[in-house]
Amino acid sequence: MKKIVITALIFVLAAGLQAQSTESSPATPATPSIPAAPSLEKSDTVKVDTVVIEVGKSSILFIIRDKKDLEKLQTYDLNKIVDDLQLRLDPEAQQQVIIAADTLTEMEEPEVSNTEFSYEKPRGLRHYFNIDLGFNNYLGPDGFPDESNAPYTVRPWGSWYVALGSVNEAYLSRGVSLQFGANLSWYNFKFQNDAMYVIREADGVDFVENPEMLDANFKKSKLTVAYINASLVPVFHFGRKKYRDGWRVWDHGPQAGFRLGAGAYAGYRIGSYSKVKYSMDGTEKRKDHDSFYLENFRYGVRVQLGFGDTDIFFNYDLNNLFQEGNGPELNAFSFGIIF
């Protein structure tokens, strides 16, 4: 039905132009659904013809200055244009939409307008549920422990860091926001030596192999530490992400552009244990819950980088993992992706 109406419209416009060019043919009669408006003169030499379509309380105005424009008009999907306009019009506002043949040709290559698609600072708080997933390790005074063949050297692959948290974001300006929240995090230090035991002695923590299980086939040994944390990270947003969909230009605001955040966090240890998995007459596991002279508090700096829908993080603990004098001097760190 829509194609029939459009075909009839083009036929009426062509007839009107033919009448103007000959100046002797009778005027095109108006129909109830597509009334023809009087011809308008733009200048002394260029004449135009107009057709107004009344649709309820709205009007669509076609301005034709050349018969060749009718051929161009046939290449446009007017139904799609009307559907797209419905997404942009304010249903409570009274607006007028004018579709002109001499301007339709420009819709194939629209210009990105900063005023037409303006962005305003989001109001209120935005809430996210974040999952930090990545790796963890630690650094000593001389670098990584494997450089000195320390018994507590960890595997880079398999030492997982996981955090589950609730984050709120408040925009301070168009390009600056503040993220704050709390999470639960787990360090998993998987030792390079699968037979390594973490033992709490009277004078400190020790890392040894069990001499009574030399015939066992060890598969995994790790130290897990859990914390509850609070963080505060200012984020700076640079640029905005825009893309074209047909003749529309969508602006996603600064959240979709490049962003950089740097802040701080603090946490309290809520649990820790060592776990050894081995095989000797069947697979067995040994798990020991203990403090292992670990520091109860942690604090550090956090850096975030993001673009579009992807964010990465880096955490570095400024305090030692173990209590001073009761364990090796190590500063833990973690990095990965934010989901």
C-alpha cells in the first residue's frame, strides 16, 4: 500500500512539473490525501513546485526544482526515513519535518554535528557490578622471586586474581567522573614447586617440602588470601564514540571513548589458607587455614584504562604481604580485565 501511495505521489509531482513547463496544460487536480500546493518562485528564473501531504496533525512538504529530482527520489526508502525520525522526535513536542528533493541527496553522506547530537553530563549515580579477572604475583627488594630461586616463587600462569564488586560512578563534569565502591578479592599464589608447603613456625612463616612424602606425585600447591576492599578512583574521559546508521549519527557520550583512571584502595583480610594437591594411592588434598603471619590490612594504588566496552586494571599493594620480620618482604600486585 505504501508503494502505491509513493508511486501516486511521484506521478502527481511529474504531472505538476509538466504543467509548469508547457504553461498550457491544466493544473494537476488535488486529491484528499495528497493536496498540491501552489507553485512557488525561488527567483526570477528558477521555479519550484511543492506538494503538501497532510498526515493527521503533521505535514510533509516536498519541494521540487527539477524533474530529475523525481528519479533521485525513487532511490530513497522514505519508509525507513520516517521510521528513523520517529526515534528522534519528542512525542510531546510539536515539530515540523520538511523533506526536500534537493536536500535528500545529502543524506547519504551526513556530517557529524556537535550541536545536533549534543551530550549532557549524566545526572545521578550509575551503578555497576564488576568482575576483575586476571593474574597476581609479587615483587621483592630484588625483583621477582624467581630471579633468586626463592622457594615461594609463583607460576605466572595459574596464579589467578578474582574480585567481585559493586561500583558507583558519579560525573563531576563532562570529562571527569568518580568511581567508588567495595568488593571481595582473592589472591591465588600458585607456587612453581608443586610440593611446596606453607608452614607457620614460632618465629615466622616457612616454605618447605614435606620430607615424609617424597614418593607422592604433587600436582598443585598454592596460598590463597581473601580481602574485603573499598576503592576510590577518579576517571578522566577523552573523546566520544560516534557511528553512522544510514542517515543518522549516534553519539554515545564520553563513556564510550578512551578513559583513564587512577586512585587508591584499602582492604582487610578475611581469610587465608594453603592448599596442596597430590596423588599417592589416590588423589588427595591438604588444606590448612591459618594467618601465616599475613598482614591483616592492605592498601595500594589502582590504575584503569578503557575504550568502548573494554577496561583493564592494575593494582599494586604499597604494604608488605607478610608481617615485618615474620615472612619475606613482598609487595603483591594484580592485573587483568574488568567485566
